Amino acid sequence: MNATRQQGYSFIELIMSIVVLGIVLSGAVLLFSTAVGSSADPLRRHQAIALAESYLDEILSRRFVDPDGTDGEASRASYDDVDDYANIVSQAPALSNGNPVASLSDYLVTVSVTNEALGGIAAGNVYRVDVTVAYDNTSITLSGYRTNY
């Protein structure tokens, strides 16, 4: 009598492979959803840094001493020296002419201008400019110095 051996999987082997496959797939889906959920974070951070750099470049390009002798101009479009920008406190981003940028309305910009000594230069001849951009419980601060030379 020739007994033939049956080929295939048992019911228990089939159930165990389904369970293992389910565990592996659930881990992969969790990893994928975490990666996709935070994929916009670098974009928001880059936008905030670019916005802070833009404000800092604009401010540091202004004169140290007010050319017309009038301190505290009324609007950003008329700011002509560095310390005029100390008036910017938590406002939505706007162009230098004062027009708001609607697509950046989630960001808040704060500018701090202080006298601070730098190396061997006295505090009266140095402004430290801190530009802070806040969004989604996160803030980024860029600093720069403007000296009276």
C-alpha cells in the first residue's frame, strides 16, 4: 500500500499567518500615517524662517539714526530707521507698503529693537533686532545687529 502525503497548509497555520500579516500591516500603516501627518511641518517652518529673514533684512537695511529727526513714524511704509520697527508687536505679516499677505495670516510677527553692547562697541551705537515669527504653538526668532558706523 502506497500512502501519499497530502500537500498544503493546515487551518492553524493559515490563521497564524493571517495574524502575523495583520500585525505587520498595522505597524506599517501606523508608520505611514505618522509620516504623512507631520509632512507639512517643514513647510510651515521654512515659511516662518523666510518671513523672519525678510523682516530682518528690511529692518537692517534702514538707517541707524532717524534722517528726518522724527521718531516713531505712523506706519511701516514710512519707517526710515531701525528703531521705528520696535512698534511691530504680534501683527499678521504684511508687505513693506502695509498690505497684508492673506496666505500668511496664520503667522504672527513681533519685532524687538534694543540697545546692546557688541564687542568693543558701546550700547548707544548698536541695535539688536530680534524678529520672532509665531505659528501653531511654535516660534522662531532670528537676531541681527545694526551699528552706527
